[in-house]
Amino acid sequence: MIKKTILWWGRFDPNYSRNRIIRKQLNKLNYEILDFQPLISRLGYIEALLKNFKKTDYVWVPCFRQRDILSASRWCLKKNIKLIIDPLISSWDKQTYEKEKSLNRRQSNSLKKKESILFNKADIVLADTNLHANLFEKQLNVDKNKIFTLYVGAEEKFFNSSPSQKYVNKKFEILFYGSFLNLHGSKIIIEAAKLFAKNNNVKWTMLGDGPDLKKCKELAQNAPNIFFEKEIEYTKLASRIKEADLLLGIFGKSNKAGNVIPKKVFQALSCGKTVITRKSNAYPKELLNQKNGIIFIQPDNPKALYNAVLKITEDRKFLRKSNAQAKIIYDTHFSEKIINEQLKKILKLSI
């Protein structure tokens, strides 16, 4: 079989997990990947002409590289090649609703218009969830026929359900890890943990670093059951997940928090660990009433989180069954195999 080629275009990080997962599956689908990282994004079109690349089947602009789309689209138009973009986020959405110093209305409208123009230059626009796909269509006016959902997933060579070291006589541990962004709702976790202050058998661990960490530490003062750990290497994260008894997702109430399925949820499920996270229509509909494996609660609600954790800590038999279901959920809906099938369908339909 003759290999097809995809030119990955932009100043992207090839080691970012989203990129690694997709590139692995593209290789499995018999695509050769060529990398082009222009010295200056806005001059990428000229640099690509000077390099005289051989004709490729597609050009792919990876996540977070909106500033590379314009030059890539010009080159694709000249060479009659289809352009795929995988923005993962909307810069307009993030800077308008998530940043502490958000844009004013004029700035927001201007960025929204620019991003809409950029996205519409692509032949295929990838979204990590159906709600982000809806945002691209309804807010950025992208043709819905161009938009396809491709889940983030987890790198299964790291995140798997293989047995880990046994920990004897340790407290029941609830683990949150992340970058302490506002959308994570990490302060909600602190408030729920404080309701467990008198329970000496339950330990809440907050792992990582980020904007809300300082505030979380202030809120957790005098709470003996809350512990903080520094960020660890990505390759060690799976072992840390398996060491814990119960994993936490995100609990923020913003639209952005509701539009995503965070990496930590995919990773925990892939390890066969039960996850509690905020309810969101970003998940497949058949999972929203799930009673184990993944447990949904209302966002911005410390008492709901407390009640969900309390129920699990009082029924260890339930947790064992729930962990088994977590792995089933991952394999059925989010695995690398599923991502491979999604990619295959997307590329087939684009021919």
C-alpha cells in the first residue's frame, strides 16, 4: 500500500500528549508525517515555498497554533491541498471568558471575527468534544459539515490498568491533579475536603501547580486532611494515579468547563480508576446517567462532591466494581482504537 503524507505545519510541540496520540494513530493508518516548523509563523508561506516541499495529501495545523493557520491556508490554496486544523480551544472563548483580565466587548468581537475567518479557511476543523464542535459552528460560524469530533484520549502505554505497587495500611486517598486553573474548580474540592476534616481515614491530595494553588493553600489552612504535592513528571503520573483510591475531575461552572472532557478524566478511566467530575453534555449521552466508573455531580457544589465521596468511602465493594466499569467506559468510548476509527472516518469523508 502506498503511504499517504501529511505535512504538520506550525510551531507546535510534538511531545504534547494530544499531538503524540494523533500522530501515532496516523502512522497506524499508513500516513507518513512530515514536520514543518516555520521560523516565523506569519512568514511560513514564503518559507514553505522556498523549501519546495513535495506534494502532500493534507496539511495539518496542530492544537493551539491559530497563528499558523493563515500561512498554511495560503500554501494549501496554491498547491490545491486540503487543510486540517486541530485548534483544541477557541482563543476567543478562552480570552473572553477564562482569563482573569478578560477582553472588553470591542476586543472580544474583534478576536471572534478574526478566529472565525481563520477557522473557515480550513477544509476540516477538529473538535475534542461535541460541545466545542457546537461552539465552532454557532459562535464562529464554521460550516458544520467541516467539523468533526476527535476525542483527546490517553496514552495507553503509560495509562493502563496493569497492577501497581500495593500500599498497606494507608488512608483512603482522593487525588486531584492539574494546573489549578479556574475552570478546574479546585477551590470547590478544598471546600468539600474541609467537610471531611473529622474523618482521619480519608486523605485529600492536590497535586500540581497553577494560578489557583496559592488560594487553595490559604483555604486549606488548619485542615489536617488536605495535602499538596508538587508537579511530577508526565511519565510518573500513571503510577501516582494508581496509588490513589479515587480520582477527581473538574468542578468549575463556566461554559468552558462544561465544554471539555479533561485529560485527567481520560487518563484515570484508562487506568481503571473511578472518577468524580462535573456533569456536562460534552460526554456521550449514554454516560450521563452512569452510576459507577464515572460519577457526575452538579458543578460548583462542594456539598455534592462531599456526598459523592462519602458514599464511596463507606462502600469499598462498590469502588471495586466501579473501577472495573471505569475501564470498560474508557475502552468503549475513548480508547486509542476509538480515536483511530474516528480519524479513519474523518480522512475517508474528506476525500
